[in-house]
Amino acid sequence: MTCLACRWCTPDAGWRGRVRPKETTMALELLTSPTPNGWKVTIMLEELREAGFDVGDVTVTTIEIQKGEQFSPEFTRVSPNQKIPGLVDGDTRLFESCAILQYLGEKYPSPLFPADHTARWTILPWLYWQAAGVGPIFGNKLSYTRYMGDVDEAAKAHPLERFGNEALRLAGVLDRQLEGQDYLCGDDLTIADIATFPWLRGYKWSKVDITPNENVMAWIDRVRARPGVERGLAYGVPKEEIDSWSKERREAYERRGASIASNENLLRDR
Ligand SMILES: N[C@@H](CCC(=O)N[C@@H](CS)C(=O)NCC(=O)O)C(=O)O
């Protein structure tokens, strides 16, 4: 089974069980997969560590979405929508990646989600913009591009055009927002950047040619260069494959039906 939403999963990445045990007694439990929506939370945890917080002993459980583990009663109790990520913090159970970012941002006040009312209400519309627009649109474009080999080309033509055009439009919106500033909401990385980055970073995988958007391309490099982001992306992925899969992994994806080998021309080969 492949992920019905983003299908980026790397179940064989060797990422299992507990990671990064720390000395405090508080235990967050993260139920996730190495996908764009999953990486939002692991990046957040690592950026909080960069900001000086001890987020404690985080238990990371991989939910193998290709195997359907998201439909188990245990996971459904945390994430009634049956999609990763889910987070358990004591009696609090959370689902929806952006809600989890907001929760962690409130729990650990920092420039990632400042307490100031005006700053928060600068960030939140962009967080919702990602949740309602960027994620679903790039995710759908990805699915039609990569995983629907058994669907008639004529039937795919309209969704490919619709989601492709909308993804480009959203990239343009982001490009305008980034004009003259380093991050989506100003000089500092916030939860809005953390939510948006994993999807834009994967533009080749979604085959959306965002490269003419110079502000976006510079922002991707800027965010990617942060040590917290580097560590967040490394959850579930071998370090040497954070930015480029090995030949073996590409072949494994292809065997599972994904069309991997044609990133060279984003526009020609949708
Ligand atoms: N809006 C949700 C989307 C979550 C989502 O689509 N997760 C995917 C992986 S990236 C998933 O769990 N897919 C499993 C399925 O569709 O069955 C969020 O932001 O948390």
C-alpha cells in the first residue's frame, strides 16, 4: 500500500523506535513517517532544540503507511483522520501537522511562534495557507504525476493541469511574500516556514517547475542550510540520502510503481 496523500514514504529507511533519548522525564510520543507532513514536526523538534529548549525524551514510532498501519485502532485513537503525523503529550493527543506545530510553538515560546498577538496573527494565516493550499495541491499533483500509472492518461490530464497550475500559482504567492525578507513572516524562521518548506523543497518530486521563482529558490536553500532542518530531515532517512536517493532506493520506488527517473525536464515529463 502506498500513501494516499503524498506517497513519499521510505518505509525501509531503517528508522525504528526510540531516537534521541534525552535526560528529562517528559516524554513526547511522535507517530510519524518520513514524508513532508511528518518532517514538519521533526524539523520543529530540532529547531526547538536549536532554540535552546530541552524537548525531552521523544519517542518516535514509525507508522508504516504502505502497510496500512495508519488504520490501526491504536493510531486512530491519536489521529482520527488516520493520517500521520500524530503526537501524544501526556493526556493530550494531537493530529494535523500544522496543529502540532502550533501546539509545540505555544508550549515552547520562541521566535518560531512568538507570544506577541500581532506576530502570531501574521504567522497563522500563512500556516493555514499551507494546510489548506500548499499541502493538498502539491500532494495531489504528486499523486497524479507519480503514482497513477494505471489510470488512463486522458483521465489524468485535467487534474494534472489543474493541480500543476495551482501549485505554480501558490509558488508565485510565496515568491511575492518572500520579496525583501528572509522568511515567510519576516527576519526569523517560524512555524509557517517549517510547514511550507517540505513541500516546496520537493518540487522535483511533484514535478512543479518553481525554479523561475528566485525568492523561493533562495529561501529553500536558506531553510535547508539550518542545522535544525538538517537534523529534522534526517529522521527516517539515511543521512547521505537526505537530498538525493540512492540508486537502490530509486529502483525500489520504481518497482512499487512510482515514475522516478525523469526529473531532468520538469515541464516536458509531468
Ligand atoms: N492535513 C494532514 C495531512 C496528513 C497526510 O496526508 N499524511 C499522509 C502522509 S504525508 C498520510 O498519512 N497518508 C496516509 C493515507 O493517506 O492513508 C496533516 O497536515 O497532518
